[in-house]
Amino acid sequence: MSNDPALSTSWQDALELHLPCLSLHGETPYGRQSCRCEPQEKWPGCHVSRATDLCALCARGLAGGVVRWSWLACEDCRTVERALSGWLGIPVLPLGRHSVMNGVILAGDATEVDKEEFAAALTGLARGWARLKNWGHAEAMGLACRLATDDEQVRVDAWQRRFAPSARASVDAIERLLETPLPEGLRVKGLLPPSA
């Protein structure tokens, strides 16, 4: 077992959600993570100077990381999205921070047609990321409005006690984002939790 504090997630509970900007800040194993209102120092050896953020789908779970290969959604939301993508046979939501994680890749021996298709796919991916960012912010705002507090900060552990991440919360968020119910066959096969 490693003693690397970055491998433990206990530090995440002490992060705080800054309610005016709806982003997490506090001490991490990599340095101080600033909220979006504050300037952020670049962390040495990290692609991204944010150790964790609220899930871009449900705004309940945690996602992110300091490498470009990090996820924008929590494990519950990724599980639901994987089930839906597998059912449909196509990727549904761009939950990876890097284009490769979302199946948008340009081979080294690409033709001009391949390059044009890649550019179009990358443009669509950027739109998808922007949509997720706006969605996640709106989800967090909706949850924050349900808090009975005048404080500008709430600890992550307190946020998650009030708004617990779960497969059901993930299904709900994804159905509302897609504006359609997920296929009942996913529940029948046990790939999603039963309807409430």
C-alpha cells in the first residue's frame, strides 16, 4: 500500500464549494486549488491545476483530476452513460477531458478527408463540452438554491450528505439533459437501477 496522499480521497471531503461561483477550493495533495473567482497557480508536473470538481452531470459526485486523461463526470454518471452508450452502440456524452477519451482521434497517416472529419468531430466535441459545462453549472445552482444557508461556502462532505451521489441521481440528471427517458431495457437487463 502506498503512502502517497494523492491516492487517498479523504482530502476531498475538506474542500469547500464556493457558492457564488459553484466551484471547489481548498488544500489538495498538489497545492491549493482556487475557486473560479481566484487566480490559480500552475501546479508543477500537472496538466491541470484542479484536483477535483463537482460532476458535470449530477453536480453531486466528484470528478476531475490533474491529468488530461481525467473524467468530467463521477463514477455513477459514467456507469449510466457507459450502459446507455453500449445499448445504443454509440458514444452519447463527452465525459472525457481529452478528445481520445471520447473516441475523437486523428491517425498519423490521416487523409485530407480524415482531417476534415476529425475537425468536424472536434467541433462537435467542443460543443458537447460547453453544453456539459453549462449543464453542470445549472445543476449545481439548482441544488445550491435548496440549501438553507447564508454562508458562501459549504464543505464537500456536507454537500454530499445533503445531495448524495447515486445511480438514481445520475439517471435523473442524464434523462433531464437528454430530455428523454432512458430505455427501459437497460433497467430490465439490470444495467440501471429500478425506477423509483
